[in-house]
Amino acid sequence: MIKPHSDDPDVTHAAGEALKIIQKTLTALPKAETFDYGGHMLKLGDYGLCDRCTSPIAEAQAAEATIRTEMELTDDDTIREHLEVAADLFHAEAQAATLRAELHNGHATEPILDSVLGFLYDRQVHDDYWHHHNQGTQA
């Protein structure tokens, strides 16, 4: 659901163009090596932190930053709007990854995370490739 203030009569075309930008950008994106944790830039593996916990943070932050850069270079407001939604999704993913990492701290909080993740899975809170409305754009 794109924001209701879109006034471009060809939102489908804009979505297709945004998809091309996203696919090109994400394909070219190198593996992330650093991440921002509360204003502190850390490298994966710093302080003995678990890569499995921190690499999702780094990857989502890198994807968000790259898409936001592409937004700045895009003149079309509706394409930019689609890119903004994708960047916002990566931002939310980075925040979720940070919260998961904080619960993977080895201080008896992992069962809390397991319970939350179980609920998300059981209630299908997550999205997946099988959920669509047959309105997708073709690359």
C-alpha cells in the first residue's frame, strides 16, 4: 500500500522503475562489514559479538543507506516514494535485528526471544514470497 498522496497516474510504472533501482542496487551491494549500534560504529566480530546476531543488523543498515542514496538521486516523486517505503522496511528490519541480538545475550533471555519468534511464526506475522495480490511488477 503506497501512501495515498501519490498523484502519479502511472503508479505501476513507478513501482516497476523503483524495482529496477532496488534490484540493481542490492545486487551491487557488497557484504556489510560494519554496523551502527547506538551511535557507535562497530565491525562484525568486534568485542567478540556473534556474527549471526550482528550481520543482519549490518546488512539491513547497509541496504537502507544505499536505497536512501538512490532516493536522493531520483527526480520522480512517485519512484522516490516507493524507494522510501523499501528503505523504511530495511530500517525496521535493522531495528528488529538489534532487538533480537539484545535478547541473544546469554543471560537467560533467549527463551523470551524463542517465545516471541514462535508467536510471530505461528500467527504468520512475517511476510513471505507466497503472499501477493497478483499486482506485482515485472522486472
